Amino acid sequence: MRPAVHQRRGGPGRPGRPLIDTGTNRIVHTIATTLPVSPLHVTSGRTLLAGQWRYAALGSGGGFTPLDGMLTSYDTDGWNPAGGTGTQRLPINIRSDPSGERAFVSNLNSGTVSVVELSGMRTVGVLTVDRSGKTAGKRYEQGVHGLAFISS
């Protein structure tokens, strides 16, 4: 089976990600999540990482204010949560180093990258990348989008 993952509800009113067998194009499992998921990444060690958004709703108009997010790891045998740690606001991309020991999570609204040690699922550093203030006074800033990992 060659899995792929796509956004879908994990049950009534719950976010989730279906696991799709790309050989048969059938959903074979849905990974239930407690928060909406934006980025996904699979490490070289076959750990699934999901960046999850937290936010506060702004009235009934559908707007929101972003809060600090979560990085959750899932084992790829039973697709169960294996750990988690906080990130900064709106995790949008995830990459890991070739060893699969560290993850780098770009946080759209914070203009930062969270550096996470995966063995203990703990944030070991935060890199400030884009705090230009171009969007001062707006609810969310369009900072840090893409990531690439280049080893020396």
C-alpha cells in the first residue's frame, strides 16, 4: 500500500485525515484529530507529523484569531498519536532532517520556525525569520511559508 492523506472529518464535527491507498484509490482508515490539521510530513523513520491549528472564533461571522498550534506525531503502524508539543501560531509547513531526529515547523502567523526534537517531542528552539511588520494591525501575518532542508 502506498498511503496518501487528505483532509476530512473524523466524525460528527471532528477534524480528521483519511488514509488513502493510492494503489486502489480507496480510503482505508481515517486518522481522527482533535484540532484542524494543515501540514503533514512523514520522516525518514516513518513517523507521521501533523501541524494542528488552534484559534479563537470571532463572533458568528466566521473569522478567527490564531493561537499557538500543535505538532502531533503518529506511528504509521496503527496510526495512533505518539506524542505532541506546542508550536507558535498557524503551523503551515513541516520538514525533518535526514536522520528523522528533528523537525522544523514554519509558523505562518508568528513569522517563526519551531525546532522540535522528535524523540522527546519537545521544542528545542525557535528561529525568528519574518517579523517585518508589513501586516501590522492585521489579525494574521503572512510570514514564513516554505521550508527546505539542506545538509552540509
